[in-house]
Amino acid sequence: MNYIVAKFGGTSLANYEAMSRCADIVLASPKTRLVVVSASSGVTNLLVSLGTGQLSEQERVSAVDKVRAIQQAIIEQLSLSQTQLDHIESLLIQISQLSKSIIKTPSKIDETFKSLSDDILSFGEQLSSFLFTQVLIERTDKASWFDVRDVMRTSSDFGKAQLELDEIKSLVNEKLLPKLADEIIVTQGFIGADNQGRTTTLGRGGSDYSAALLGEAIAAEQINIWTDVTGIFTTDPRITSQAYALEEISFNEAAEMATFGAKVLHPSTLIPAMRQNIPVFVGSSRDPGAGGTIVRNETQSKPVYRAIALRREQTLVTVTSMDMLHAPGFLARVFTILAKHNISIDLVTTSEVSVALTLDDTGFNSSGRSQLNDELIDELKQICQVKIEQNLALVALIGNAIDSSYGVGTRLFSTLHDVNVRMICQGASSHNLCFLVEEEQSIDVISRLHQSMFEHNSQGAA
Ligand code: ADP
Ligand code: ASP
Ligand code: MG
């Protein structure tokens, strides 16, 4: 049988009622045998703060208490055995002890610190998966908890671990796939383990990616991402109430949306799905009857304008050097320094003596560490002048044949005639056109573009 993977996000598992709705969704579909869960809403943020090693004793105790209270409210609705209660208690005690032992030395974040921090982060998913398994067991005797660290093999890059795909595939085949024949398996998103068995994390929002990776490894028929919105919208529905859910979107378009900030999917989610051509469904666990968005290789419609994404907290770095004039190799030197510091560059524009680059400062690093550091800037300053601008936001227009459709630029610039567009990139992909604006203007910019392109039966809207 080809199985379906279901992933539930934090708000879907926020409390007992929300977990019950998710259990109903799982049991309504006999093919749904693998369930991947996030931590209950708010828990990972608390664990991130505990993992900084910078809380006062009072703040630390208060954060652990808040994690405990979220679990307690769920436990009260379940009839758990003493052994099960003891297990939860032991997880909470570990959070408390680990957070006590983590101390950040101001000068250096070493590997031990990062490893401990990932350890702490992993407890959100450990707790929610254990409790969600119990909610399922209330309804069926064919459900079990599974430790994803037995199969999700990663590098030791704590905070944003890389996946060892071949090992994952063979471990899943050996240890997880056979179990799916008989029962529903509940496991954790977001976390993995390196080859020494140390816990790692895949970066914030990484549970979507875990679900897709496991879906790929079991050659799933479909990956269902259950969240708090009824699909992928034309833009984040929190930006404008005029945004509406899309019935369908292609892998390429959705991957661009996720990369350019649409939080509804972790940016890497679609990579495994695309490799195996597995459709991904996005829907609301609160309102499963409302349908959702299907993401697949080929879509029936290919509108020029499909959606608009927003990525906040962008950093623009402009490097200038007279040496660059007619000198081969300058860009290579800049890029080598950035690569050495493990910086991912997003957009690049060049002029005669300057290069402007954007870095995604939201980072998707589990502990929210910024990519820019003094060491890197000093190194760049040895070969050029460096200017850093922050408080910018990247707006990405996503669609089809944007690079070869007439009138896109005219529409954009006439709608934004009074906005200072700080940088613009088009042409590398036929699926996007993106530009930087002042962060404080970004909501207005998107609302206006949305109105112009998606509201009045505009030609491009899906
Ligand atoms: P989960 O906890 O289920 O993983 P997330 O909070 O990570 O949920 O993602 C869902 C949120 O993504 C929505 O509440 C919405 O505000 C945001 N979002 C951003 N862009 C979009 C979009 N284009 N369509 C739908 N939701 C979006
Ligand atoms: N719990 C993790 C986070 O909040 C992973 C996820 O929700 O996808 O980032
Ligand atoms: Mg998410």
C-alpha cells in the first residue's frame, strides 16, 4: 500500500481539543499511517530561550513552568498510567536540568554549547509526539510512538543539520517502514541525530521538511501538511484579509514562495517531494472540510501572478572597491570570505565598482543566531569598503513566465510609483521577481500589489 504522511504543526497540537481534531483527521484516512508532529504552539520558543543559556534563574524557572503548564493542560484530559506520567515528568526534569547546565561564554559558542542547545530544543517534539500518541490510543489500539532519531540521520551542524539521505532511506526501510503495515506511527518533526547519536535540529519550522523527507523515504502517495490556514494563500492572510486560498500551485512556484518567506512551508519542504514527485496537500486541521491547496509538478493553470511572499529582517551588504574595476577575481574573493563564514547569499546585483548582496537574517537557524558577525565584516573590510543596511524586507512576486511576460514591470512600478525600491532582481528564475523595500512599508506595498494583481479579476490571478 502507498501510505500518506500527515504532519501537524504547533497550533494544530496546541491543546487537547486541537489534538483531538488531528486524531480524527488521521483516523478518517486509512492510508495515513505516518504522523509527524511539531511541538505544541509556543513550546519551541520557550525552549529556544532556555537554550540561550542567558536567562536569569527566575526567568529559567518561569520558562520551564510554562512548558509544563502546556503539557499539564493536555494530560488532565487524558487517562494516563503512572508509567506514562513518569515519562512526561522525566522529560520535563531533563529540560530543567539541561537548561541549568547550559552556560554561554560571551566570546565563543562552541560545539558543546550548540549540541546542548539542540538537545533542549528537541523536547518540544518529544513531548507533543508522546501526548498525541496517547490521544490516538484513546481511539485506536493501533498507534505507537517512534523516535525519529533512529532514522533521521544528519550531519553534526547543530541548529541547522544537513541530511544524510542515503542513510535515512536505508534506516527508514529497516526500522520504520515495516511498522506501518500494522499501525499508525507517530514521530517527531524538526529533530534528528548525528552518527554519534547526538540530537540535532533542522532549523525553525523544520517539521514540514521532516515530513517530506520521511514521505520520500517511504515513497508516500501524498504528504499532507495540516496547519492553521486552509491552504497556501495568494499572500499571507495576516497581511491582507483579501488574500485567498489557492486550489493548486506547482512545486516550483511553491518552493519559491517558501524560499522567499511564506512561512506556511519550510523552505526545503518541497525538495524531497519534487525528487519523488509526491503531491503535497496543505490544509487546516481546524477546518479539514474546507479543502486546501494541492502542490504538484504540473498544474492546470499557469498564471503570470500566483502569489506574493514577504521575508522580513533582510540585510543588504554593499561592498565597494576601486580594485574591482576591470580586475578579475574580486567577486570570487568576496564570495570565498562569505562561504568561509557559512553565509548564504540570496540576491546579488553588481555595478562597476560595487556588489550588493542580501543575506537572509531570519536565518532559519534553530536558535535564531544572526549570520553577520564582526569577524566576517573585518575580513571583508580588508579587501573593500563595506556598507550594511538593515530594516529591509524582501517582496517576491511569484508566478509563471514572469521573465518573458509583457507588462509585469509596468504594473509593478505604476502600483509602487511612490515607493523607494531599494534593489530589484529578475531573470534568474521564470517564477519570481523580487525587490527590497523599507520593512515598515512592506505591508502596504504587498496590500497594494495584491489589490492590483489579485483582486478585480486581474488577468494573472489563479
Ligand atoms: P505550523 O505551526 O502549522 O507549521 P506556521 O505558523 O509555520 O504553521 O505556518 C502557517 C502560517 O503561515 C499561517 O498562519 C500564515 O500566517 C503564514 N503564511 C505566510 N504566508 C502564507 C501564505 N502564502 N499562505 C498561507 N499562510 C501563509
Ligand atoms: N517546533 C519547531 C519550531 O517551532 C519545528 C516546527 O514547528 O516545524 O520551529
Ligand atoms: Mg511551520
